[in-house]
Amino acid sequence: MRYSPLLAVLTGLLELGAGIWVILGLRFGRKRFLIPQAMIFVLLAGYQFAEVAVCGQTENQIWTQLAFFDITWLPPLGIWLAAQLCSPRHRWLKIAAFIDFGLALFFSIWIFADPAAITKSVCQLVVARYFPIETFDIAYSLFYQIGLLTAIFGALSGMATSEDGVLRRHLANLQGGLLGFLLPALAVRILVTETEGLMPSVMCHFAIVLAVSLFVSVLRERRTVLKPR
């Protein structure tokens, strides 16, 4: 089953284009919302291009390390975006974001300092399989899933307490986008018998749902700011 980079390339181009579009239009919205969204778009695109490189040169460990380094920063950015959308009412989210950024830095150092942390990668069809050592795999999975769940429940908390209808919709987009790739990826893990090493790749391909949801949020933010008063 030979790997085809087409899906990753197309997805990456769409996500990178969305990120550039947000960055070029920062004056048309509140930067504290738009900047983390732009960074999420760029990181999502970065993983897709890194996966193409991983599958083009499976013997070169640096591309695998870069792929994991890239997605390591998505959970803290998701929490930070939720914190900005809930600010200043839910200060615990900012604390959670700072803690998660610290953990992301720790795992980033681990990824590059220990070449054996991720032993090999194998590519099939449109996905890559990664084979990390058990210690790294368990620790990284806990960090990643807890980070995503914190962003999801943080967004839920914000929706329950915010009196601003626009912010509630932004939070709904964040929560819906995160659930839109997390739940299908978990379903793949349950339904597909051979899922070993697939989750990072599967989750990042499903993350196009998050990208679309955040794109809708940015459009709403621009319409809100540009609306005649």
C-alpha cells in the first residue's frame, strides 16, 4: 500500500492559506483571538508538510521529530485561545495554558534530545505510522489528550457563562472543531483493528474539521468588527 502525499499536500495548502489570510487581516478583528487561530492554522499545515517529508525520507529521523514538535504546540494553543475568548472571567484557563506551554517545551526538548524516543515511521496510503518507545508514547498521549480535553471543557465553561453572543459562537466553533477531529480519530482507533502508531496522522488529517470551524469563527469576527455602527 504505497503512500500518496496528495491529501496531505492539499490539506496543508488550504490550512497554510487560511493562516496567511488571517495574518494579513489582523486589523479586521481582535488580535488576541486572531493570532492564536493563525498559529493553529500554520501548525496544522506544518504537520501535513512534515508528514510528506517523513514519508519521502523515512530513514531521516529529523522529519519525524519535526512532525511531533509541530503538533506538540496545538493543545496549549487551543487552551490559550479558549482563555482569550473567556477572558477575564476564567483565569484558571490562562494558568492551564501556561502549564501546558511548559509541558510542550518539555516534550519538544525530549523529542530532539532523545533520538530513540520515536524509533521509526512507516507510511501507507495517506497516513503515517509512528513507533515511539512506550515511555514517551504514554507520557505524550496523556499530555496531548488532557490538553485537548482542557480546551474543550474550557470552551464549554465559557459558553455557559459568557453574556456575549459572538464570543459564545466563537467558543462553540473551537469546541466543535476540537470534537470534530478528536471523536472521529477515537472512532478509527476503536473500529480499525490495526491502529498502532496511526493516531497522530489520523488526528491531524481529521483536524481539517478544526480548520474549517476556526475559519468560520474568523469570518464572524471580521463581520462583527466591520459591521456599521
